[in-house]
Amino acid sequence: MEEINFIQEKIKEILDFMTVSTMVNVSELEKDIFKITIDGDNLNFLIGYRGESLDGLQAILGLMLFRRFGRLIVVDLDINGYKGKRIEKLEEIARTHIDKVRFFGKEVELPAMTAFERKHVHTFVQGYADIKSESVGLEPMRRVVLKPA
């Protein structure tokens, strides 16, 4: 419970500094794993290009929690349902590229993605027995390659 209060306090400080009006919900999914949702108007600047600002804010919260409690505490931050929408888009991109791999019988590279996005694509592709995936390249241009199995 102390962790939830700390998270709520720090998020309030950050959002008050930015003078934005939001609704914040923090819940503990399991020990040391917290889901944080922020909803409000005009919050695209908190999400940033392809979620980069959101990822940064999530990382900062994780560091603040580590410094305060001395252990790794995982936070999953979502703003206005961005992650759910992004997952739908990633699955659509993966399906399109899976069709290309099947049609041409050759590997296909997806665009550069964050670690969160790549992990989701790899998990999604596991549902296709005839397709395999791997990550290639270096950050920030690391991407998923789909291949015939």
C-alpha cells in the first residue's frame, strides 16, 4: 500500500507541474508489479512520438521507486489507452507482413520498434506455426524480422 501512495504522490507532482487535469488509477497486479493508467484531455505530449515520452515517464517512475524502496518495482504506465491501441496496430502490421512472408516465401523486416513492441510482436507471431521471428539491429533501430519456419 505504501508503494501505491508513493506512486500516486509522485505522479500528482509531475502532472501538477505540467498543469494538466487527469484521472489517475494505480493498482497492484501482483507483488511489486503496478498498473498505472492516466486519462485526460490533450495528453498526447505525455505519450510522445511512438510512445517515447510515455516510456521515459515509465522509466523515471521505476527509478524513483527503486531509490525509495531499494528493490525493483515494475510499473506499466498507460495514457488514454495508448498501449492497447498500439498493440492493435502492431498486430495489424504483423498480420500484413506474415501474409508477405507466406506469399513470397522470404524473410520480411518490420519497422524499428521499442522493446515493448518487439516483445508483443514475437508473442503474437508464436500463434503462427509456419512463421518465426527474431530481433535484429541495435537500439534505437532494432526491428523484428519474420521468416518462414
